[in-house]
Amino acid sequence: MATETFDVKTARGYFPALQQKQIYMDNAGGSQVLGTVAESIRSYLLNSNVQLGASYPVSRVSTTSQEDGLKAAASFINAQPEEISIGVSTTQLLHNLSSALKFQAGDELILSKLNHEANTAPWVRIAARLGLTVKWWSSSDPKNPVCDVSELKTLLSDKTRLVTCPHASNITGTISPVREIADAVHAYPRALLCVDGVALAPHRQVDVKALGVDFYAFSWYKVYGPHLAQLYASSHIHDEIETLGHFFKATDTLDLKLNLASANYELTQSIPRVVEFFGRDVSATWAAMSAHEERLQQILLAYLAGDERITIIGEPSSAQTLRVPVISFLVRGIGSQQVVEAVEARSSYGFRSGHMYSHRLLKEVCGVKDVDDGVVRVSLLHYNTEAEVEGLVRVLQEVLA
């Protein structure tokens, strides 16, 4: 993909589904898939769909393709292959981690209320089983809740074992200061940081080493790839993770410790096609994509901010340093699903309403009364166009007239 200036028409050409009439603005729930990924999966299933690890030629080819998939997946976040585990979902991977991470009596867990439930439920469950203490890291601003480091520091102690937070909220789009959070957490010897990167990974380049995190999870199916997820655990804490595997299996990689069988073969081997999409100058590609996305969210946020009936839930600025284009809002006097259905009746736009599995955030921090109806969420990606967003604004204006 060209990186000097962002060419949205060229970018859209990589995604066969975008040739349909449907306009995709529900991307935080799952992006469209690269054509190269789909072709890779098809080719694998038709030509090399065998068990790994055998000595016959096709098995050797398949084994190599799996190894290449893990290498590409690790390189995507500046990790080593032995530091990642591939699984069916971020939720499943974090549940596996919670069962395998070593705890002691008296340990405390600090959980952000901005979390998607995937990075909360596993830790609440294990705390209840082991008698650990849960502390809730909340936010004082119901309209623009953030992971405030000063608030976190009041909760940290020598008993802190784990802190969890999102890299970006899947409701607000607001980007958390992860490096600053990591530094605060690591001031305590046994404290570890687990970051949910699902809402950020489709929009920004991730470097787990630069972030200083201990655990980082995201979903490939939201980053133009197959329906898989990935968990990173820094190699320096692998001895604090017990194996979930059979007693006779090796334990020298995170995947061997946490994967109860093997990640889906045909999907894992397609991950290099996603990485290739970013070209040789990966940083330049990401920069061009995020600049384009900033222009997209500026159009929608400007309209939403200009209507007194609408309340934006999240960062009101369109600056790419502050947020990603996951935009949620409430309309006074109209239910969120009513808004969605009214737009659908008049157009080909696809987005959604609800709590998006951030139930605690909407109910306990934002004070949304009908949490199931929740907010209206429009989530954009680099392959959306300015014309599409301008068209959405026109439909919203008609609906709310």
C-alpha cells in the first residue's frame, strides 16, 4: 500500500467486501478482511491442510507456514514468537492467563472500569476463587472518562499483583497513557500490567517493548485479518505463568503454556498477509492511515458537538494523539437503537447501539440508565471515506430533524 500520501481508493481495493452496497461503520466489532488473507486461507485448506510436525513433505510445508504465522504475529507488536499465544478470542486468552498466572494470599487486583469485560471478568472470577482483593479504578468524568494515572497511584500498594486497563476504550475511543501507567505500576516489585489493545490495534502501530507492558492482547479479526486473537506476555515473567497443557508437553513458549490445543492452522498461517499489507515502511503507513482517520472523525465529531441534543461519550477532540475513530453518543429523548434503525431505514450505513461489553463503564461511570440500549457507536477505519462520513451526517440530520 502506498504510504507517501494516503490513497483511500487504493486501500479499499484490498478489501473485496467493500465492493458491496453496505457501508461498514461497525468496524470496532470486526473489520473487513483483506482479500490476500481470504485467498491464503483458501489455498491452505485446499493444498496443505494436514497435521503439523510430521516428516512427510506437505506436513513440513504446513509446519513452516504455522511458524511463519507466529513470527509475523510477534513482529507486528515488536515481540518474540515465544512471547505470544494465539487463540480464538481476546476473552478466551485472558481467561486462560487468569487461570495460569501465579497469585499469593493477600494479592490485590486493580481493574479499570473503562475495560471491555474481557479484561475484567477473568480477574473478578479468579479473585473470587482465590480470595483476592479487587480494587476498582474509576473516573470522575461521566462524559469523558479516562484512565487517570494520579487516581491509579492512590490504589497501588505493595500488595498490588495486577492492574488492567484498555489501551483505548471501545466506547469512548480515548487513548490511555499506557507507558505512564506502566511506570507507575512497576514502581511496585510484584505488580504487573495487563492491557487490552483490541480497540487501538486497528488504528495505531503497537510496540509492546516501548509501552513497557507485561501483558497485551488484541484481536486479529479487528485488524483486517482472520477470526483469531493474540496475547503477549513478556519473557521476563514466563516463570510466573503455570502451564495449562498436558504434563508431557514442552513449556518453553507462551503458546505451549496457554494454548490448550493448537491455534487454528489455516487462520494462523494467514497472519503474514496482514503484516504485508503495511508495506516496507510500516511506520509511514500507520501515520498515513491515522491522519486519514483523524479527518474522518473530525467530520462526525464536529456535527455531533454542534447539536445540543447530542452528548458525545468520550474525547470531544478529533486529534489523533488523543483518540481513535470509535465514536459514541447519546441523543436526548431518543433511544440509541431507535437512532440506528432510523438511519438503517434511510441508507446503507451499518453501525450499532448497546454497551459493547463495556457494561460497567456505561452504567457505573457514565450513568447510562438503559445500559442494554446503551449508546450509539460509529466506528470507522482507514478504508472509510470522507464522502461516507459526510453522508452519514446528512442522514443523522434528517433523522433528528
